[in-house]
Amino acid sequence: MGGIIRFFVFFVVPISLFILWIGGYLTPRVEPGYAEEEVKKVIKLPTTKVEKTIIEKTYQVDGSVISNNTAKVATKLMAKVLKINVKEGDYVKKGQLLAVLDDSEIRQNIKEAKAGLEELSKAREEALSGLKAAEAGYAFAKRTYERFKNLYKENAVSKQQLEEIETKMIGAKAQVDAIKAKLKQLDAKEKQVKAKLKYAKIMQGYAYVKAPFDGVIIKKMNDVGDMAAPGMPIFIIGDKNLKFLSMIDESLINKVNIGDKVDIYIPSTGKSYTAQVIEKSNSIDPMNRTFSIKAKLPQDSSLKPGMYGKIKIKVGQEEKILIPVTAVIKWGQLNAVYTVDKDGIAHLTFVKVGDIVDGKVEIISGLKPGVEIVSSETNKACEGCKVR
């Protein structure tokens, strides 16, 4: 009996008390409800109401700066580049030698063609000499045949003798015809070799790459030792007159016209330009459903062909939520603002921003009209601070 009491006192009771303590039954319990949020210190900050603003609706798309006249300078040879005389940014004159390609194989072809013409010339001389002798032999055989033919009528020679003479005449005629046929073959062969020589000389000209017009080397595509390929550009040359090329969605085909003013921003220069549309394609590309426009850019030494940019085109009006740039703060990789509730307490609210419009930032999502926000001095604001 004593053992049972000791077991109950030293084992069951401690374990029961431990379970009650873990469950919180031995400590004071907080009644359910909402804890009052402790308001942080009062900081008077400028605020503003979020409102929708009617602005010019714009269409924005990428594009690039191009020369008014651009040429891809290529060759028709498959040959190694032996020499390059210019570098990117160099100004060149029309006809200036830009690069030299290896034409050793072509020079060998020209040499072989010239040698072939010499051989054909000698063969022609021999054939003409042989033709002269053959024609003389044929004429003699023909006269002899006519004489024996008359003698045969008078029974002065036998038929066999007449046939022998006739056979010799036919043989002489065949020899003349054979030489004439050979001369025709030589003529045809000569035409082929001359055509080959002419083609080789034309191809040799492609070994010397020259500038097609006055301009600037926009891009050099090959270096010495590279293999130039037919149709593949070695240089891209453009003139100083620059334009901005862009592909516009087909829905704007009747809203963008020649003479319109457009805004162009070039990130690499950090500048915006007002340009005039000077070219417009009236056909739609079926692959991407766009049409092209070109806008004339002003003279600016910082602009270079090939630069990336964005073009903005006014296409109507629209409503956007715009707030001061000073109201937006960075929260890591996110953007946020401080909204102010009816009690004047600031709350951090994450937003998605868009473009900068007239010095204000566009809010795509996260804010609604009528909401009050801290408009500036956001570095003094904090979550839960009373700002008014």
C-alpha cells in the first residue's frame, strides 16, 4: 500500500502538474480580443490625394538609329582577307580601297586561260594550214574524177578505174570536212576559254573591296585572316544623315503619317529628340503585323548609326494615376509608397510603377484614386507613424 502512495506522490502528481503547466492552466490567461496598436511618434509630413490625370496617350516601341543611306559592302569571292585599310568610325571616299582579298586562285585561272588561248591559236594555225592542203588535194581529185568520167563515157577507161578515182575524191572531201569541223570545235573552245578569262578577270575585281559612296565605316565585320564569303558583309557603310527606324503596330496605320512629329529617346546619349516622320510603309509585314516608319533626326555628334532607342507617338488621350516621384521609395527590388489612413497613420504599400510622365511617375497597380499618400520626405516616414 505504501508503494502505491509513493508512486502516486512522486510520479503521477509531478507529471500531472507538468502537463497543466505546459497547457498554461497554472498561469494567468489573456482574455481574447484585439490589442491596441501602439502609435509611433507624430511626424508632420506633406501628403497628397491620389487622383487620375488625363494625359496624352502614347504608343511606345523600340527602334534604332540608321544612316539615311546604308550599304553592306560584300564580295562574290570565297577568299581569305589579306589586308584591311580602314577601321570603324573612319570616313571614306567613293572608290576608296577598303580591303584586299586573296586572289591567287583567280590569278592561276587567268594564267591557265591565257595559256589555253595560246594553244588554241597554234592549233588553229595548224588546222588552217592543213585545210589549205586538203582543199587543194580535193580540187585535184575532183578534176581527175571529171576527166575519168568523160573517158569512161568514151570507153577509154574501165569502170573500176573510175570508181577508184571517185573514192579518192570522196576521201579528199572527207578530209576537208574533218578539218573544217575541227576548226569549228576550236572556235567553240576559244569562246569558252575567252568567257572563262573574262569571268576570272571580273572575279579578280571582287578581291579589291572599295567604298560605294562617301560615308563612314559603321561596322567592320572581318579581320585580316578571316575567310570572306559571297554575300556576307565585310563592312557596313553609312552617311552622316541619320534617321530613326521603327516597326509600328498595324492598328496605327491610319494614325501615323508623313510629317507627324514624334519623340525619340536614346538611352546611350541620355537625350530626347523631336523628329519628323519622313517615310512610311503602306504595307503590313504578315510575319509580325507591323509597318515601318523612318523619322529624320537632328544633327548631333553623339548620335551614331546602330544606337538603340524608343519612339513615342501620340495616339489620343487616356487616364492614368500619376504621383510625385518623391513619393516612391525602393524596398529591396520593389517599389512602395506610404499610404495614410483616416487616422493619419502611415502604412507601407507596395506598388507597380510605369513610365515617368511630365515629372511624375505612373502607378500601374497598388493605388486607387482618393487614397492619401506621403508625397515627399519619405525618409522620415515609417510604418505606423502618425504623419498628420
